[in-house]
Amino acid sequence: MGRFAPSPTGPLHAGSLLAALGSLLHARAQGGLWHLRIDDIDPPRAVQGSVAAIQASLEAHALRFDGDIQYQSDHSYRYAQALQRLEAQGDLFHCTCTRAMLGAAGNCQKSCAQKKFAASEATCLRVKVPLNTVITLEDAFLGPQNWHLGQQLSNFVVRRRDGLYAYQLAAAVDDAAPAATQVIRGRDLLDSTPRQIFLQRRLGLPSPEYGHLPVLTDQHGAKLSKQQGASAVNNHQPLHNLRTALKDLGQPDPPAKLKDPVSLLAWSQSKWDPLRVPR
Ligand code: GLU
């Protein structure tokens, strides 16, 4: 079971279309379902109308998801339970460090873990990563990956100072099997994956299969992103957009006679080859 999990921070752009298409084809080629999850746990960054715009673009490209849309904002109870468990295991500590005080990896390097904070104090919650933590992964496209996570990152945020749940926690919980069995997304999230697997382990949750797709960049080499205002995909030229995305995914060019997105996708699904995805 695959999923596409955009944040509602703007319309679908060429880069997110690529992630949607890659995750759909990877799931469908194995006979799996494909879900749409809206990662709306960060209201300050949300842009009104994004969910409708994302849905309209998926529909225009015949990228049809199964079941109802899932919203992370409906899952707060799961994240609260996860934090309770981490807390009970002694995995968490409060931290008040400002950005300037953090280490290069965004880790707290002061003695916050030893400090007591008043309940009224605004703190973030961090999870401790034991020094000997090693995470290994067989990426669906990139092959074997491994991280000496404990050496790279001694701790990271699971609940933000403003009280919001951190992306790493929410994604780890929602992506744990059996809810998701495949997480196919852009390579810009590759360094989040060991953190999410680490959290799944601490929470006794099974990890899904992970695969990281190429990331599209603009003419200056910067990743296309909604926050940087990447332009929305043109819903009036779905065939062109899908053909371009298939090329970026290294997949064979569908025959010219296929003139509608549904048959184009059916053909591409039958030809989907993870080994052709550019590394
Ligand atoms: N919501 C995240 C984003 O739009 C991606 C989540 C994921 O695929 O894990 O960047």
C-alpha cells in the first residue's frame, strides 16, 4: 500500500507530480492501493485552497487515490500516544535552545537533558538517539543505505516549541506498516528516513519499504518547492506532464497512440521498472 503525502502549502508542481506518479506506479505495479494523505499538522504554513488544488491536479492527471483522503490533523491522538510511550521509556527531554545554539545537524548540544524546566516554560521535546544507533535500509531505487545516526545526530525534535507535532514524529507514526507498506517520495527527504525508522523502532512499530525518487530543480539548481513558489502544473496538458514525469523517472516512453491519461497510466504501470529510476 503506497501513499502520497503532500503538505497543504500550495498547488501541485512538477516535482510533486513526479512523487505522486512514482508512488502511484510503484504501488499499483504490485497490485497495491494508493492513498492520499494531507500532512496538515503545521497550520501556520498552510495555504488556503491547496487541498482542492492538489485534488484537482491529481484528478486531471488521472492519479486516482483509493478510499477517503486522510488528514494528519485527525491523528493527533496517535502522536500524543507515541509521545507518551517515548516519555515513559525515558527517551525524551525538554530543550529551550535557540537556533544559534544548536549543532550543525540541528541537535541540542547543551545540557538541556539534565535541566528541569518550569511547566510554564515554552520548550520543544527532543528524542535522544543513542550513540551506537545504526540504521540500514534497502532503498527501492538507491539500493543499500546506512547511517550511523547516533554519531550524526544525538537528538532531534518530536514536538515543537509552539506545541505542534514535528513532521518526523507524525510521518513515522502514520507510515508504520500496516497502514502504509511503501513510502515512495523525493530524495530531499532521504535524511529524514533514518530518523523515522529510529522512531518506529523506539515505538515498536514495523517500518515500511522506502524508496527515494529524483528531485526536480529549477534553472538555478534549487529544488522545486511550494514554499519557493514553484508554479502549479498545468491541468490542461496532462499527457505532456505525465510523459515528462515518466522520462524523469527513467521509464519507457508510452506509445504515441495512447491519447488519454488513464490508458497512458495503465500502460506505464505494466512497464514500471524501479531499476530504471535514475540514481
Ligand atoms: N508532507 C511532506 C512534504 O510535502 C512529505 C511527506 C512524505 O512524503 O513523507 O514535503
